[in-house]
Amino acid sequence: MSILLSHTSALQLMRLRGYPARVEEWSESTSYVPPKLPGHQKVMRIISADDLLRELPMPLDLLVRTDNNSHTTALADKHVTRSAFPRDAFARLSEDLYCVAPELIAFQMARGASVEQVALLLYELVGTYALDCGSSYGMTQRKEPLTTIEAISEMLLRRGSTHGSRKVGAALPLVAPDSGSPMESKLALRIKAPVDQGGWGMQFTSMNRSMWLGRLSGRFEELKLRKPDILFCGAREGSGPRFVALEYHGAWHLQDEQVKKDEVRRNEFAANGIKDYTIFKDQYDDLDYMDWLISQIGEELGICMDYLAWGKNLREDLYQRLEKARPLGLADDSAVRLSA
């Protein structure tokens, strides 16, 4: 009998480095939910044989169809569902192990969570980082996102009004793909959120999307690949397109070698007609400064920013909610270091 990993255990598994390769290796999905938990010895054998499961805290969250003939143990905490699921709801990871798909996990984690917490989880799922409290900066980098906003939106349509749908539906408009860190996600959320929800109500073109920029190297002009954290595009009346980049610099940007690289990057943006703004955590925390900065960006893009004259209390409230929002799926005793 197989087991189906769900809820917090499934999310913790998705954050492990070996998860994407395991999904690719098996390339199989199902809608099947086991009727009950296997016996204790069977669960122990499945865990012992799987290097990913051995990295997870116990007990494991396991999804079952009925609460008959099985009970929670030191190794397994059962979650009973009678819902119908689409064919791609669960990914196979080994002969005896299945796991909730990334498109579904936010629905499961929404119980007891705020819309902001759900939005930050979605940023992680469609971004290129995974929370990792054991690392120096509280995260590790992924080569590519686990899923897409489009795939989660499709899951929302298929799930209808089932558990978690309301919060996921409210969170999705606040989310952008390809964030590279938790702090980039918080910054992007504040920018995208409507003014009446405490945001600045601005749309941007992309996050961390590759751009080829011209630069001079010796006597030769060459192209350099750059990825602005957040890129805005607009146009003033009577002029062509204008681009503005907004960079969030975490602690590692203060290292001497990285400071030099950042200055070269800034020069390349300027040489290619891209206005480049940079903030650190101190500026991110300063609402007056951020209001001014967002107004400057709007002015560069030909956007009237007079609406920022009101709603400052709402922006302060959203900032505070994001600061207090504990990331979903962390172990209870995990230290949270997400200033990267």
C-alpha cells in the first residue's frame, strides 16, 4: 500500500533540493487517494527506503479517504478527505510514495492562514527560491519554478468553491512569477496590491527576466545578460518606451566583491537607458521613503501618482501584516531568517 504526502509535509518535501529531479524521474500523476494508512511497519519501511522522506520531521502528514481502520502514529498524522481531485493532483515520487502537486498545496495550507501568507507561498512556488532555515540567508535557489500562475489558476477553476479556494483566489492577483527571494516577493506584493488593500497599485513588466544589455569591454562592444529584480515599462507623452529597474539588495550585496559587481550592473543599465533604483531593508521599512520612491518611478513612466496622497494607513497596515506573516510550512522550532 502506498502513502500520499500532503499539507505541511508535502510543502517541506517540495523545498528539498532533490524534489524536482524526483518528479521528473517518475513523471506520473494520479487522482487516487489511499483508503487508509498502511500499518506502522509499512510506513517505517517506506521512510527508511527514501532519502527525501528521511529529511522530513515526523510525523508525516498523509492524506487518506476514510478515518476507519487507521489512526495517527508517531510516524503518520492522517488527514481525511472525501473530495474528488483532478488526474494531476498528486505526483508519484517512488514505488510507494505520492505527493500533493505544487498546484494544490496552497489550497491545503490556506486553513488558518492569512491571504498575505498564501500569496507569499504562491510567490515561492512560482519563484526560483525555496525557504530553508538551515541556510545562511534562509533560502536556497531553484533552477526553475515548481509551477506557474496559470497552472494554479486552472486548479482554482477546477476546484470551484472547495476548501482554500477563496484565499487562493484572493491571493493570486497579488502574485508575480520568477521572484528570487522572500524579500523580493514582499516588495512585489506591496507594489501590485491595490491601493485600497494597502499597496501602491502599480503593475510591472517582469521579475528577474533575462535582458541582453550592450556594454563596452576593452575596444569591443558585447552583450551581457542581466536580470532586473523588478522591471517597469511605461511611456511619457511624446517619448518612446521608458524602462525602470528596482533592485532589492539583501545582506550578501554588502560583500566587497558583490558591491563591485552591482556597480558594473548599474552602469550597464544606465548606458542602455534604464533607470535603476536600489533599496536595502532600511529603505523597504521606511514607508515615507517608499512612497517617495514609488512616486519617482511612476513619474519616470508617465504615471500620475496623486492617488498616493491617501491610504498611507492602509500601506502601513499591509507592511505590518507582511512583517508578522510567518512563512507557511516551517517546522515549529525553525528560526526564521528571511532578510535575504
